[in-house]
Amino acid sequence: MKLKIGDNVKYTSNRYCDSVYNPLWGGKYGKVVGRVYEMDGIRGRKNVAWNNDTENSYADCDLEFYCKKKSKDNCFKCKRRLECITNGVI
């Protein structure tokens, strides 16, 4: 799934270890969700603001899209519904 500005994401690759600045989903720092707020087109990196008041920059392979809807029944109005279902997000 291609990430874009405004998307909610979770850090899943553990390439940079689990820390307050790299909160691994399900790791020591729990289930921290972030929002992509800027993209670096040259390097292809996404800047993410985490809901624990930290920020960091990642490659697409380090992040996964996070859908707050949690089920197919709750996301009929979502513009990315088909993309979520196709990629197994929900």
C-alpha cells in the first residue's frame, strides 16, 4: 500500500530497534500510531509524527498503514477501503 501525507501508520520493520523514537508495534513501546506529515521525494522517506510526541523519518518498507476502522463493516465511507481489503489491512 502506497503511503501518503495524512496516513496513519505503525512502525513494524524493527530495522532501527525499538525505542521511544522508533516505537515498534507490539514491542516494548506498545501500540504507538503515527501520522505521515511530510514526504522526501528525492530519498523516498516519510516523516512521521508519533502519538508519543516524537518524530522520525522512515522508508516505506519500515511502515505499515494503520486503519482505525478495524473491520470491513465500519469503513464503507473510507476512500481507501478497497486498498485496505486487498492488502489485508482489515
